[in-house]
Amino acid sequence: MESTNSSRKITLLIVVAALGYFVDIYDLLLFLIIKDRSLASIGVSAADMTNVGLRLMSWQMAGMLVGGILWGVLGDKKGRLSVLFGSIMMYSLANIANGFVQDVPTYAVLRFIAGVGLAGELGAGITLISESMSKEKRGYGTMIVAVVGLTGAIVAYYVGANFDWRTTFFIGGAMGILLLGLRVGVFESGMFSKMQKNNVRKGDFSMLFTDSTRFKKYLNSILIAVPVWFVIGILIGIAPAFGEALGMKETIDSGRGVMFTYVGITLGDLISGSLSQIFRTRKKVIFVFLTLTYAGILFFLLSDGLSADEFYALCIYLGIATGYWVVFITMASEQFGTNLRSTVTTTVPNFVRGSLVLVTCLFDYFRQEYGIVNSGLILGSFTVFVAYIALWQLKDTFGKDLDYVEVNSKYVVPSIF
């Protein structure tokens, strides 16, 4: 009976984390989809649309970077559960308020607040699941979270296409508020509860930088996923510009491209997560999918005259290839002890997203020198090459016992002491 109750609690935990990530992705992609319509509605001219849109994206990204650190540290100090629901509450209320904006400054503030909220949910959910399920099966739990969550992008596309932009924000906020009703019955991580009794440093972000071995492990955990956001933010994000340079036969809808890419990512997470469990390895699966990603980058940038349908099919392929996102986050979570696990699991994916700012700057620089296609080839090759090196330096973590705390890079202390 106790085993049945435990299974039900874990199932509820997976459902809450998955639906939280669903609303998270819905909000993240919704803004990209309705951005131009919403800005036009509040009086932004067509000439200023791109610059204002990029500025709002920067505010949202800044919020996610701040939120990644804030929620990660709080997760290790105060508990994973409080972060899971606190972050959902924050971005839900920001979404609802976003539906009432009348000017750009208010819009920017709310995108920043939403970004802070969006930064916490995934890391808290993955950390809770990793610490609550058996070391042999936790990969299935994190896989379900990613697969369900990423379908939020598909829903965002269709909601954004069929509803007024203000209504789409209200829908997102309402989904988050309803999700908070599932809080009853969700339990805190047992590993965290035991760690609370220990006199160890918890959620100390500086610990990731004051030890060279730990810092390298942390940095490598980030670098292995930078190609994912190169594909989403550069190749797919400005696909119409690439299409023109590559002589594509039809005009490309970047929003549609993003939607098809996320369909692929959902499938990719399902495949990569399953393969990781079947073959009992995280590292080798990421290597295979990273190689598939590079093949897709080269195919797109060396192609000539693709049709729109062929491009959207390629988007699905690129999504599948970059669908090692769930394995990457799980592996990052498994690299560190309980007193830093939430900090790492929450900051790593948000720093990967934030890397798009640097990648975009480098892309713009190379584009001035070598043109848009060659710039894509240079930067795509560079991010993948760096990811290969980072992956090579990390240890595989499948089946690793996570019940320990970080003291220094040379030894760890089991959290039961």
C-alpha cells in the first residue's frame, strides 16, 4: 500500500512538472508569435517594430538569466517545491498583466518579470524528479516532462493564430493559475529534506566558480547545448533571410518554422530520452544527436532552392536532432551534489538560452565580413565543435547515486551524515 501511495505521489509530481513546463514553453513561444501584432496594436510603427521587438526579447532574456540564478539558489536553500510553484505563480500573473499593456515600457517590465518566473519551473521540476525517482528510472520521468512541456509550443502557435493577442496572454495566465491547484499532494524531495539537517553550504552560487574542477564541469554542462539555440534562434529565427540568400522558391514563415521545429524537438526528446534509458548512457546519446544536428545545419546552409514544404520538413528534422534537451538537463542535474543541484539544474538551461545573445552578436559580426550563409556555417561549426569538446570532458551520469553533497572537487559527503 505504501509503495502504491509513493507511486501515485511521483506520478502527480511528474504531471505537475510536465504541465508547468507546458505553460512555460507556451509563454516563451507565444511572445515570438504575437509580438508584431501586439506592438502594432499599442502604436509601434512598422519601421520600429524590429528594434522594439528585439529590445523586449532582451528584457525577457535578462529576466531569465536573473531568474535562473535566483530560483536555483532558492531551490537549494528553501526547497524545490517552493520554487516550482513560486515560479509558476510569477509568470502566470505576469501573463495576465501582459494582456492589459498599453505602452512599450510597461510591456518591457512585464516581459522581464515573466522571464524571471519562466526561469525557475523547469529546473525545479527536473531536480525534484531526479531526486524522487530511482536512479535507473528517473530518465523516464524527466523525458515525460520535456515531451509534454514542449507541446506547449504547438498550442501557442495555434492559439496565437486564432485568438486576439491579449486573449492569448490571459489563456496562458489562467492555465498557470489552474495548475497551482494541483499543489496538494506534491511532496518535497527526500534528499533535500535530509540535506537540510546538515551543516553544509546550500545554494552557494560562488561554489561553482571558486573551484576549477567544478567550474569546468559546470561550463561544459552549458556548452553542450549551445547548438540547440543556434538552430532555434539563428537558423529558424531568421529563416526568411537565409531562404532569400539560398534562393528558396517561396517565402518562409519563421513562426511556422518554429512550430515545426518544436514538433521535432518533442519527438527528439522522446527518442533521446528512451535511448538513454535503453542503452543506459547519457553521453553517447548526446554525441549521436549532436552529430545529427551538425548534419542538418550543413544540409540547410549548403542547399539550393528548397521549397517551403522541404524547409518545414527540415525544421522537423532539426528539431529531432536538437531534441537532446531533456538528456542534457538531466545530465547536468546528475553532475552535482544535492546542495548545488537546484542551482545548477535551473541556471544551466537559462544560461544556454542566454548564450543566444552572444551567438547573435558573433553572427552579426561574421555576417558583415562573410555574408549570412558563410556566417551561419562558421558559427554553426564552431558551436558544435565546442560542444563536442565539452561533452568529451564530462562523465556519463546514468545510474549515478545522487544522495551526496558537494564539499570540494576532491571528495563529497553523503547527505545522510
